[in-house]
Amino acid sequence: DEVYDVILDRQENPKEGSYTNYLLSKGLDKICKKIGEEAAEVIIAAKNRNSDEVTYEAADLLYHLCVLLVEQEVTLEEVEKELRKRR
């Protein structure tokens, strides 16, 4: 939740030099491209059976996914609700 909240704050209160603001300013295509890149890096780390690298790359993927959610005005609560429905 904290990472999502920071991203939301950057959207509402841009900070010079912020990578989050860079992504948001570049728009949906850039954000989606980064998600694709990070997903591929998670896959490679997993295939290499490197748990430290999986952890690192998964964090990158989750961050970029949170940027997408903010950009799309989707809350973490909405995602959690959807996951609960699938149980």
C-alpha cells in the first residue's frame, strides 16, 4: 500500500527528478513496455533458479504494475477484491 500511495502522491504532487513522474509523463505505452520488460526479467531469473534475482525483479515488476494501476485509476483494494472473489 505504501508504494501505491507514494506513486499516487507523485501523480498529484510531481517531484522533479522522480522516476515515477517520468513514467507517468511518458504515458501508458511506456508504462506497459516497462511491465513487459520486468515480467521478462522475472521469468529469466526464475528459469535461472536465482531466488535473490527473482525477488529483485519481482519488486521491479510490482512497482511498475502499481504505476499502471495509478495511471488507470484502479485501486489496490479493487485488485484485492477481485482476488478474493477468485477464492
